[in-house]
Amino acid sequence: MASPPERRVPRKEVATTVQLDVRPSLLLLRGFVHRCPACGGRHVFRRWFQMEERCPTCTFLFERVEGHWIGSLGLNTTVVFGVMLVVLMAGTLAFYPDPPYGALLTAEVVIAVVGPLLFFPSSRMMWTAVDLLMRPLGPGEIDPRFVKVDPERDRMG
Ligand SMILES: [Zn+2]
């Protein structure tokens, strides 16, 4: 049996926050305000529901794997349910023992319908930020000028 080809020294992996020299909270905040989590660049969305495939600033491809946006759907749903829960709890506690059930129900329905639409761009970019936090950038994923630390590139010799 032939021996496998000699393997190169594995690429030393560093976290995305190290690669980009940013804090995790900044990645998430950039996403929340509809900016590219990787570089903070603007104009990621052409319209509210229509986004660029790649960041116009750093060329980062947002859909890193097929099915990437399923995560943003999950995030959107979780956040909207969370807001609904908070409103329900606050409304009930504020008017205890006689909460205005009709008004609360109306508020919940409005949040359930409008919330996911309002949160759509944020959920997409925030999920991309989460993905970046879980999986460091690979070679060539963004314009190298935005990468502050790359062990492969920065290796001496
Ligand atoms: Zn970018």
C-alpha cells in the first residue's frame, strides 16, 4: 500500500477576532446595523430584502456554505419570539391583576407580523457575524488588506 503523500505543516488557525483585530461584540454590532461584520463596510443591502452576494468593501462572500441563511432565519425567529415574550410579561406585570388582554394580543400579532420583516437585514448580518466567530476566515475569503493577523502570511522566512 502506497504511503499517503507527505502532508504539509497544518495551517495554524487563529480566531476571526484575532484575524480582524476586533471584539466579538463589534462583529455583532456591525451586523445589527446592516454592515459587513468582517470589515464594517456599508451598502451590503441594495434594498431592505435584497443584498449583495459579496461585501462591496472587502469582497467577503456572505453565504459561506450552502444553507447559511437558515441560521439567520433561526436567529430572526428567536429574537422576535423573545420580544413577544418580553412584551407579554411586561404588559401583564404592569397591569396586574387585570391586564388588557385585547391590547396585548393585538401587540403580539403586530410584533409577530412586522418583527421578522424589520429584523430581516440585521438577522442576516448578525448570523454572518456568528458564523465568523465560529469559523475563522480561510485563505482568500476577504481582501487580505483587511486581515490584520494571518499566521501563514506573517510567518518569518
Ligand atoms: Zn466587508
